[in-house]
Amino acid sequence: MKALGHTRPWSVIRHVLLLAGALVMLTPFIWMLSTASKPQTEIFSSDLHLIPYHFALWDNLRDAFARANLWRYLLNGLIVTVSIFGLQVLVALPAAYAFAKLRFLGRDVLFALVVFCILIPPQATAIPVFLLLHRLGVLDSYAALVLPFTISVFGIFLMRQFFKTVPDDLIDAARMDGISEFGIVWRVMLPTAIPAVTAFGIFSVVAHWNDYFWPLIVLNSEHLQTPPLAVAQFRNNEAGTNYGPLMAAAIVIIAPLVIAFLFAQRRFIEGITLTGVK
Amino acid sequence: MADAATAPGGMAAAPGARARAFPTLRQAGGSRAAYALTAPALVLMLLMLIGPLAGVIALSFTDYQLGAPSFAWIGLSNYQEMFADRVFWISLKNTLTYVAVVVPGAVALGLGIALLIQSGTGLRGLYRTIYFLPVMATLIAMAIVWEFMLHPQFGLVNGLLHAAGLQGHSWLQDRATALYALCVIGIWQALGFNMVLFLAGLVSIPKHLYDAAELDGAASAWSRFRLVTWPMLGPVTLFVVVISAIRSFQVFDTVQVLTKGGPSKSSEVLIYTMYAEGFEFFRSGYAAAVTVVFLAFVLSLTLIKSVLGRRDVHYA
């Protein structure tokens, strides 16, 4: 490998191949931007062109925001992803600390159970969880979107692995200072675990911002829709007629994560590839 | 995956290894605290994961329909009905076809791109970012973009084909091509994820192995790949294959929004069947039986993964 990198012709071939592949990978994004920037007449023409003759991105965006309450959907996405992540941390961190640093009867069995639960694909539990929420009378609400994901067994596993590397002396010192076990979780363990929590947060937020399956099942009301559901709805209402505004809406929906990703690529890639489970 | 496996400390290693200053105090007070700290997680786990998992299996032996006042245990009737249903077999066959196309595609391309990126030093970060972008972008939104690109009349794909003097096609509306069109979207979306896993694997191959191979006469790039890279990547590759397979089994978003399993069931897949039966026709019992089949496939793949994962450790 090393030797190859230094030869001139290979370096050129490498770039040619990678650029060609990159072009294919980017085509949907480019075409999305191009279509969102074209007026109706240019979209429905058999003449293919990338750069619009008449630049209509702002018109299409305005149209998209007029046809669908996109701000509301973005807000819903924010509320849901932040609530899920916050509750996941609240639930997982104390458990992770206990599994990593405390000794108690049944610890290993319970932790084995946690590891087992990582293997359960989210679609498999959908029907019973749906019935449970139905029973509780919380379908079609933020609670229905958030509750099932408040427990992240993967989060517990990940944070436990991290907490195991924290020196015991740190904890003993905190105990000497009279800090309770609960206090240790938040005042001693959490500050040491910020990188791991960040990675997990990116993983969690990306997964739930992009999730389509669960909101599709539990929601009816339009005003509660999350971004993926909203863009699918938009497509069902407008497809075949208004591709410009539809593409503009798609841009709005993917923009928050893509922009965040471009600013912190390394962290995002680390966070998302944290697990192959999802 | 690799990150989890590399995290230090096996399950039994750390806690007992060092003599404790206050062993008794620690255990007495610690025990009660430990249960208090784990209780919320364990209760939720029971309620949202273990209970529902047992529930879905139990449901598959009932005739429960959502909203019905009661249900009856009907033994294997759901399974009998399912195995006698043509749609189920189509759905299973389509799912396996999807997996059989997307997994090799996304793994081979992911590996190829990782090797290309790693074979030089220029623009590494840029390439990685570009190839990873589809993993990030909301799949539903991008599926809709793909749909427009595949539009029979005004789509980019047919437009380019026409420009090249070739015949266009109604990709998503034709039963011969719909599933494969979804496969292409699946590969496009997944390969960046695999690329990153392979890049991590490539970085961890010790440099001295290449030097040793060169000393032994492995001069060409191909022989270095065959003698060093490929064997060293073996565990990572198997791991990526299994993960890709698990993810492909879960294909749903693109199907639901683009084809609804059609035309004439040609792109019907397991999770979509489950969704339609369970949440459109509210036949919870029958949908549960479909779920159990899905679960059997995914769990056996996961089992393979955990066995391979253990073997993976010493390369990390």
C-alpha cells in the first residue's frame, strides 16, 4: 500500500476512480439542489440541464414552507430527539455506573440481560409496544414517540465499558467527601465521560431524527409529525405535480444533520459507526 | 462492534483485581444503591424490550386483532396460514433477494473505496466525508429524490440513458425492476458505513507486515493485498457482511414510501408485510407470526456476529 501511494500514475488513477465514485454518491444531492432551484416548466421538460435557466430556489422554498408547516416539523424533530437523548442518559448512566463499579447480587446476570437486549431489532417489538401504548392511551402523542426509546441498552453497554476505565481512586475520593452514589454518577462519572456521551448522543439523535418506521406507526395527527414523516406526507400530497417545492422540503429536512455533519465529521462518523446494531 | 470489543476490561477483570480499602462498607451500602441506580433501566427494559419480545412470540399463537375485546389461543394456525400464503413466500423471497444483492454490493464497494482511499494520502478526509454523506442524510428524503431521479419521463436516469441513445425504463413501476431499483438505493446508502469500518480495519494492520511481505518477495500491490491485507481484514470483513445483512433484512423505509411492496407484490419485503398486516389491517396475531420469522433470521445473524466478534478481538 505504502509503496503504491508514492507512484505518480497510481496517484492519478486513484483520484480519477474516487472522484468518479464521489460524483455518483453525490448525484442525488446535486440533483435535489438542482431540481429545487428550477421553476416548474424547467422540471417538466425533457431537456436535461443542471444549472437552472431561471433560478427559483427561493420561490420553491417559500412554496414548500407555505404548503407544509415545516418549522413545526423541524421543531417536532428537535423536541423528540432531544427528549429521547436526555431520558436515555438519565436512565442509562446510573445503570452503567452500577454495572461498572458496584458489586451487587445478580449483577452479571442482569448485565448479560442488557447485552442480550442489544440484539433485539426495534421492528420486532413494534406490535406489543404499540398495544401497550394503546392500552396506556398515549398513541398519537410526543409520549408515544419518546417513551419506547427512553431505554437504550446499547447506551448502558457503551457507558459501562467506558466507566470501567475510570480509576477507582476517583470514586473512593468522592465517597470520602461524602458524595452519594447518585451524586457520583453525575458529578464524578459524567464529567469524565463527555466524549463517550457525545458520541452516543450523535448516534441517538441521528437515528431518531431519521427514523420513519416508528412515527409512521404511532402518529395520526399532522401537527405532531417528525421530519421524515412530514416529507413523506408532502410527497404523497404533491408528487407528480410539485417537484420543486418537494425537493426544497427534502433539503430543509436533511439540512440540520448534514450541516452538523460537515462541521464535525470525525465525531459524527465515530458516533454513527459506534454500533452496527441499527 | 470493534469499538465495543476494544474497550478495555473483560467482564470479570477489573473490580476484584485490587485489594479494597473498605470492602464491607462498600458492599453493604453499595448493594442498595446499585439496585436503586439500575432499577429505572431494568423496569424500562422489561416493559419496552423483554416483555414485548415475549409478547410478540405469544401473540403469534393468538388470533388477536387490534381493538378486539378478546382473543383466543389458536396454536400454530397463524403459522399455517402464513406458510400457505403466497404473499408471505414472495415477501420472504424478495427480502432474501434484497439481502443477496445489497450485501455483496455494499461490502465490495465499501472495501474497494476504503482500499482506494487508504492507498494514497491526498484528499482522504474529503473522500471519506463524501462517501459517508448518504449514511447521514435522512433516508426518506433521499428516497424521494431517488424516486424523482428514476421518474420515467423527467428523471435524470432515463434522461442520461436517452442521451446515450439507450432505452429508458419505468424503474419503480415495473415488477421486473422495482426491487432492484430499491437495492441500488440500499447500496448507495449503506456503502459509506461499510467503508468506515474497513478504513478502521486497514489502519489497524501493522506496517511491519507489509515490510515483511515485501522482503519475502511480494512486490506487486496485488500480492501484498492477497498476502497481508485480505487475511488481516478477514474478521472485519465477516463482521461487515453480517452487519450489512442484518440492516438489509430490516429494509422498510424505501419500500413503504416508493413502492408499497408493488407493483403486484414484486417489492414486498418482510417488515413491510408485518407493517401492512399489523398496522393497516390490524391483524396483530398474524403480523406477530411474520415478525417471528424476521426475528429468527436476524437473531441467527446476530449469533454469527457475536461468535465472530469474539474472534475479532485480537486484531483490534
